[in-house]
Amino acid sequence: MTSQVSPHLWFPEPSLSFHPDHAGDVDTHPLRGLLRYGPYSAGLVPDPIRVATISPSGESQRLYDFMKALNSKFDPTERRDYLPPWPGFRSVFNLNMRAAEKGCHIQLDERLEHEMTDSGTPHIVLSSRLTRALQALDAMRERFDVIFIYVPQSWSAGFFGNTDEDFDLHDHLKAASAARRLPIQLVREDRALAYPHKASVMWRIGLALYAKAGGVPWKLADSDPDTAYIGISYAVRPVESDKPRFVTCCSQVFDGDGAGLEFVAYDANEVDVQRDNPFLSRNEMFRVMTRSLDLYRRRHAGRTPRRVIVHKSTEFKFEEIDGCMEALHLCEAVDLVQIVEDVPWRGAKIDPPRGANRKGAPAGYPVDRGSLLGLGPRECLLWMHGNVAGINNSGSYFQGSRSTPRPIRLVRHAGHGPWDDTARSALALSKMNWNNDGLYDQLPVTMSYAKVLARVVKRMPGLGKAPYQFRFFM
């Protein structure tokens, strides 16, 4: 037995594409790429983007002022080694945004806060009032594109339920609006209006507004057009719910370029629970894979992908593997990859010795993002978080600038060959979250979106059979 580990690999930072026909319009930095080239779907989003609003009594002007500020310029006052100045919404996306026509703006009456104070369930009072406002706007859907909901701190008593309730106002409103195909943006007083770092706020809200209006800010530059990615997550309803306890959430079959944000969700009947984790029967897994593959074919003129990579956070049981293989039997290659987020491994980067008979010294920056360390024929560690070169003038960039980055563990339950394609795709998909202005997430979008879907879908009154667009859940 030896204490040595296998040699490690390193994969460079994936590039993003900002034009469907110009191969040179690429950049590793998503915001820098937007400023240089504009969004990928330029000219395909209705101009202007019309914003409807829901606000507390007497607070509508404050929300309008915030919307106007989206068209102003702001220099970064935090994350200066990454964040570029915000030049205004039109300068970034080459289209306008404005308030929708007069009838699309709702102010909640002044009695709301008194009713919340007098109630033992203020979250029910608040969520009911906001849901009714969404219903009213739904009746005039053709007159706006996105809804801004101003959420002041004075409503904080209604943000969460009692200790014995599974209630979250954000997820409740997303569920209510997604069921009606209404894209909403919550504008929190503490996180947006009162947040002192305005450039950060404008980048985040601006990106979200563009994506929720149907825009595509960027896609992956180096991708295999014949590969599809599927992310699976399971939502567990509260015990007191009268609906089936488990819901299977299949995040959209992502195209090879990481785009295409539809997904299917349905109640799973044949579920085996082990250590609080649900596992599907062969029939249920066949069902979810078949419906997911149908989504891909619908977007690609009936064509079947050559390769499919499936991500989920728990292991693939034998019945689940059989269900996947049966549904995907027309694909040349199928990789079933478990992504484990919580691992005990850490790593430190050691610079090589500079002179004879000297030991290496700890580097000034952590392990490079994209480093891969094999643990065996079926497992490896991949650093999704770490040092990245070429993002700023200093030559090194460590997102967050604190703590020792932890890797994720990839476990392949089906598939073969080197880890290159699996690792490269995971790194690239970590840059496809359009609801985030960071360089990357610590998980591929297949898993980060699946987490969001699991939280929201279990609160929806009915799932329906039609696929959903993810922009309604962002």
C-alpha cells in the first residue's frame, strides 16, 4: 500500500459564446463577454421589456425609481477584481426596459401589515394577498413581460412559516406564478433597494430580467452538439400534504451548448426510500428518461442525441440503471454520474522548488479550478471552485477569496473511458446559471437548477403534463 495519490489533470476555464454565427465572439468571463459582444439572443427578445409591478401601499414610486436606476451607470464597489462597471440595461443588452402600461401596477392596501400583525399566521395573510395580485395580473398577461414584486423588510414576519411548517415565501410565490406561466422577480428591500453595492445589484437584476423575458445571455462555446445533459432531483412534500409525498423533478435535457431550459415533473408512485433518499423503480426511471428524451427530440426535429450524460446527487441503483439504459437504448453512449457535493477532501497547491535540494512551497493561491484527481476507475475529485487565470489583470482570481476550496466527487455508475468529457462538461455547465452574475457555480447547472425545481415544484397545486420553462422558476 502506498500513500501516494494518482497524478492529477487540469482542464482550462470553459469559454462562453455570445453570437450564434460569429465564432470569435467568445470569452471566459460572462459579464465581460456581454459588454464586448452583447447577448447571444440579440434581436430576438421583444423591445422594450415591459415590467408590471406589485408593491406595498405607498411604495410604488420607490420601486419605479429602482427600475429607472437599471438604466443608469454604476461603478463596482465590491468584487473589483471581477465585476465590471454596470453601463445601463440598454448598453448591456441592446434593448429597452420600461414600466408596463398603467393598468399593470398593483399596490396592496395599507391594511395588510396590520392584518399580518394581528394574525398568528402572518405568512398565510401575506402569501394570500400576493397570490391574489398575481391572479389579477394574469388576466392581462399580454400587456407585460415580467412582474417585479417589491418585498419590504416590514413584511419579514411573513417570509417563513412557523417551526412546524414547510413554508418559504419566495418558493411559494414562484410556485404560484410558475403554474400560470408568469415570470416574476422579487425585489427585496434589504438585498436590492437598500444594498449599498449598486453595480452588483444591477448586474444580478439585469441578467435575471433579460433571461426571464426569454433572452439567452450566453451559451457554451466548445460543446458537442450531439450530447445532451439531464439533471434529476427529487422533491419531498410535507408529511401533512394530501398529495403524493414524492415528486420527480427532471431538469430540462440541456443541449450540448448548455441551453434549452425546459423540464418535466410528475408524481412518482414506485419509490423506494433508503436513508431518507428516494430511489425510482425501473419503470419510473424509464418514464422520466423517456419524457426527457422527448423534450430533446422536440427541440431537434426528432433527432436522438448521440450521447447522454445524466447527473443526480444520489447513487444509481441497479433498477434505475436498467430503466435509463432501456429508455436511452438508441444513444451510442450513456454516462450515469453521481455528483457528491459534501466531501471531506481538501487540497493545497504547492509550487515547485526553485533551487537544488529545496522543497516546494505553498502557493499564494489555492488549487486551480478544473483540477481533477482520480480516486479509482469509477471515482474522481473535481475542483469546481478554485483559482482561475485570465479573469483580471492580476493573473489570478479566486471567487469569494476565502476558505480552502472543496472538490466535488464524481462517481460513474455507467459509462467508460477517460474522465475528460465528463469533467469538462461539469465545469462548463457550472457557468450556465443565468440567475447569477458570478463566474461559475460550485455545481453544474443540471444539479443547481434541479435543487431549485425540487423546492418549488412540491408547492405547486398541480404539475400538469406539459413541460415547463425554467425561466418561470428563476
